[in-house]
Amino acid sequence: MPVKWLIIVMVLALTPISVYAQSSPTNSQLSGTEWRLASFGPLGRETDVVQGTTITLNFSPDGSASGSTGCNSYRGTVRVQGSGIAFSRMVSTRRACIDPRANQQEQRYLTTLESANRFRLSGDRLTLYANRGRDLLNFARDTPASEAERFEDQSNPVGLLASFYNAINTRDYQRAYRYFETPPGRLEDFTRGYANTENVTLLVEPPTRIEGAAGSLYAEVPTILIAHQRNGRERIFVGCYVVRKSNISGGPWKISRSTISTAPNITNVPALFAQACRDQ
């Protein structure tokens, strides 16, 4: 019996659990690590980051600290001794955020970061203390994808979409961006669109035919997406990806265009697939 549809599940690798030791963390424990801000504010009254924004902090082996404020990139230096930590004044780009709340959050974050003087490392959690411990920055580990987690195959339409969502799930947004024949706007805006997405489950129905036109091959791929959000909720999307491969240059398959819309549920998968590419 032929396979009617495929399920391609792409999930982030779990961070290994480690036990917090009482000994003071050293600089080597922070060097080369990447973190995502989960919450911040006065002790006991921390708030989550503004929806749709992602704030990151990266520690480089050369003693520099950098990241994203959600709207701008920033960079400075950091010194670590025992459980003590000190950041220099951060230099950042000056692009205004679309959301006024994100502008205010950016200023609060940088001010708190620059005044931090102590930290605690506990497994996949990092806490920075500022203003004599009255203000906190709570981070979760943001581990980049390893080569073992990376999947890339542009030799066929299904492999292309699997590669695209592998890049999304491993937060390699620059790679995902490159899979488009014509990138959808700026990379910064594309990345911001996935700020609340933890991972995506991709369901595809392999194209039944690949057509040729004007020196190219085209295929329509019916698609169902289950977006698992960071707040624990799920959103269902259904749509159609049109992908193209040049017969002249012999290049890889690329995403030409897509039409994606929300779906109320996923109780009838065949029906969703049947309507996915109907209007293309």
C-alpha cells in the first residue's frame, strides 16, 4: 500500500540535566555558552519577556559578551571571578522596536545587565543578581544545534521542507532564510516571527507529480504544521508550499512561495491535506 502522507517530527534536543554544586562556578563554565532570558525584574516579582521578543546573552571565550535585546544587537566585555561577575557598558545598535513595551524592556534589560555583580549557574539555568540582589535576570540555556542535530537535504521537495523546519527548530534562522528562492523580507523580521515558537511538527503529503515549465521543475507540497509555543499551547496551520528547481543551473530545490493559514483542529488529516493546495 503506498504511503499517503509522511510525518516529520523535528524537536529540539533536550539539555542534559546536571546537579548544582555548591562550589563557585568559574569563567570556563560560562565560556562559549548561550542563554535566553526567561524572566526578569525585582526579586519575587519577575515578569516574562514581552511576547514576540527574544533576549539572548552569549559568553565568548575571548571574554566578550553579546546578544540580542529583542530589537537590537549588543556587545561588551565581561569579567568573572568565583561567583562574581562584572559587565562593561554595552554598545548596541539603535533600531527602534515596533512595540513600545519592547523599547522599555530593552532599556531595563541593559541597565540591569550592566549593574549585575553576582551569578548562580544551576544546570540549564543562569541567574544574574543586580542592585545588591534586589533585581534578577533569569536565563535558560540556549544551546546551538550540533552537527548531529542538523539535517539538510535539498535533493527533493520533501527533504527541502524537512531541512527548513529542522533549521527553525534548531533556531538556525539564517539557514532557514536561505532556503527561500526570494527571502521573505528582512532576516530580523523573519527571526522575530518565530520568537514564541519552541518547535514545529511538520506533516507533509509527498507531491504526486512534479511539473516542468520554462527550464524549471515545480512541485506543490500539501502541508500541516503543529507549532508548539513556549507558553505550552499548540497552533495548527495548513497550507501549500510551492518549491522550484532549476533545470538549467542544476541547483537545489528552493521554496518559491507558500500559502499558510490557521486550522481549527487536526481531527481529519486527509481532509486538511485535500484542501491544502486546492487554490494554488
